[in-house]
Amino acid sequence: MTNIKNELISHSNLYVWTQINFAYHPNKIEGSKLSKDQTIRIFETNDLTMGSDDALETQNHFRLFDYMLKTVNEPLSKEMMIQMNMILKEII
């Protein structure tokens, strides 16, 4: 698993691609109204001026992905899953 983390971190284009696509596509399946360009803008600037729950969920998705990279070598636990859900559903 460490290889995945190192690859993503060392290749910034791969990291950005993964962040954007792993946020955009699942959110779109769940009914998000954000375009891919809006998703990119949120990733690049943390711009939440769209004022929608979709924008906040997208930003939280980016934060969750970073948390997952940070904890990739830790065994999955109940506490970790609770933390992941809290990150995803956090209202800033």
C-alpha cells in the first residue's frame, strides 16, 4: 500500500487527477449538480462560493482522500471509519 501513497504523492498530476475524479464521479452518481470544472475550481482554490451542499461535500471528499493517504498503513478500525464519516459530513 505504501507504493500507492508514494506514487500519488510523487506524481502531482496523478494526485490531482485522482482527487478530482474520485470526487466528481461518485458525487455525480449521487446527484451532485457540480460540473467537472467546478470540481476542479474547488480543488484548486477551496472556492465554496457556489454555496451548495455539493461544493462542501466535494471539499470534504478531498480532505477524506488525504486522510486515507495519511492512514494507508494503519489497520482499518471502527474508530477510523467513524473519523472518515466525520470528515465527509463535516460542516465547515
